[in-house]
Amino acid sequence: MAVVVQWTGWEAAHLGKAMRLSIREYAARLGVNPATITKWRKRGRAIELRPETADMLDEMLRRCDDEVIATFEAALRSDGGPGLGDKDLEALGLAVPLGPARVVSHKFIPVYVGEAVRPLFEQAVPCPAGPGRLEHRVALAGHPDAADRSQLHLYACGVAVFHLVQPRTVERLGDLAAWRYRSYVADLEWATARLHERLAEAGAATEAAATYVLSAYLLEESPWQGSQLETALQVLATPSVVVDREHPQGPQRLGDDVERALFADGYTHPDAVNFGIRAVSMGLAGWSGVAYHPVAAERALPMEAIVALELDVQTLWALSTYVLDEVEAGRDPVMPDEAYGWRWLRGAYSRLTAARPQETAQHQLMREAVLATSQLPDRLRAAQEALRESIS
């Protein structure tokens, strides 16, 4: 646990950044004027805070979760300014490479559209079912930044899922994380507009909008080995630790010193679940994404296996969310076809959660990690019960 002996404006400002709070939100929590927070950011260590303010900050820090504390501790280990030299970095144990890395980004953007999916479904090309054995077809999506590698998966149960494949070479993982958060906003707007356009062309319509993006990263090349490689996957799966998402100019990476500190000391998110196999692969699943690196490519899982599972998981997440949202609004859910009732959901739940005789140990570990971090099984059970009650 981080302990601050003397709170200055520098430490106080970095705690607010680690908590992802805007200047106004941070000021409101502390009961100070927003101008005070701005002054802390500008003057840094030139300002020593009063004991009563330090006490409030101590209490706020004690209540922070592990991810915030890790980000704050990384900032404390840096010097808060530019240009640590190589000898200084070696003395601090921070002389680790920060890049470059080659990563293939897979984004999944699901939208529940109900029976409006039917005309698009009928026009699309049949494709093999995933592990959930959900009937679906595929069409080109035409994303401007992934024109040749973007698809629209259309599920008979009423869900459309955009799958965008975008290779990236980055100098720093923080650059990738900042791109991720910035591109999400544009991708959500694009997915909603594109889906409405495709439905209109097919003579259908919906008011549904894309609301979230799930990422899966394949780390192809990097300068890291051993524990540094493990840290890199942790950052890929839970990228908020290297990004200031409340920056006035949009998400920005926190800087080289923060990333060096994370690599030097190692970083483990408490909610990330490991599904790697020693000497074969390294894999992590978290709430906000999946990261995977094949150590022995000929024996590791193909990325297509992770993609197939995520397509089914995100489809069922979107469907169960629709059902639960309708129930909470006091309405009975209307499924696109009577075949997709609570029994169908029960079958999908069983197919995703039960081990199969032909399933490899790697595949089982990956499936269990993704399901555990997505919390999909609980949502499916709740949606089953809601649908069963709606017809009783």
C-alpha cells in the first residue's frame, strides 16, 4: 500500500489522475475549489499541503481499489518530470524496454436489433457456428480503418456483432491504450450508423444503438521476456493503468516513467484470469478485454478460437441485456422468434459452460477465463428466469 509522508501538489494531483476523476469531480470529493486542483497540477511539489488536507487524501487513498493504487504507486516511483537518464534508470531498476510491439486488435461491437435482423440475415453468407452453436451468418462491414478485415456477424436470435481486425505497431503500450479509448467513441458511432444504413437498405429499421466495445489483443512481436512479458499482457488486458482518461484533450498515456515502473516491479490486476499454458502460450482475460501471446505457435490456440468464443459471448451478453433491461422497465421481452425463449437460453448456457470431450486443456482454460470475467453465466441464468416468468 502506498504511503505518502508529505503530501504536495504533485502527489495530490496524481492521486486524482489515478482515480480517473475530472478536476471538478476531484474537487467536489475533497470539498475544495477546482482552482485548487488546477494549482496542484501546475505547481506540483512547490506546494506542501496543510495537515487537514493531507488527512483527507490519506483517507481517500485508503479507500481506493487495487488498480488505482497500482497506478498511483507507479507515479510515485517516477520523478514526475522529464528525462531520467539511462544511468538513473539502471540505478532505479527501471531500465526496461517500452517497445516497440506489434499487436493485432480485435474489436467486438454487439447490438441487439430483434426481428429486424431477419432481412440482413437472409442476405448474408452462412458460416460455421461457434462453441455456443448459435446460428449466424456473415457479411462485409466496410469499416474505414479495417476495410478488408471487418465483418458483420448476424445472429438469428436478433443480434448483430461487428468484428474489426486492426493490426497496430506501437512504440509504447500507453499509445495503444490511448488509441483504444479514443477509437471506441468513433467506432460506436460508426457501428450504429452503419447498422441503421444496412437495415434501411434491406427494408428494415431499428432505434437500437451500439453501447460498448470489447477488445481482444494478439501480441505478435515485442522486446519483452519473462515477467516483463507477463506485465505487458496485464496492461493489454486492463489498459486503464497507463492512461489518463479524464484529460481535457481526450485519453492520454501517462508517460514513460509510469510504464517503466510497472515493468520494473511487475503489475497484476486482481480481476484478470490467466489461461496460458507454460512454454506454449500466455493469455489473460479481464473485464475490458483479452490478451494473448503464443509462445510455441504450432501448439498454441489459434486466435480464431478466441474470436469464435467472444462472438458468441458478446451475442449472448447483448441478448440477455435486452431481456433484463425490458424486465427492469416493466415490459415483457419480445424475442425475434418463439424458438428463442428461456429453453433456448438454457441450451446456450449449457453449451458454453460444459466441457466437451474433444476440447483441449488450453481451450477449456480460455473458455472458463472469458466466461468468468464477462460474468455472462449469471446474466444468462437471470435472463432465462425472466423469460420463463414472462410466459407463466
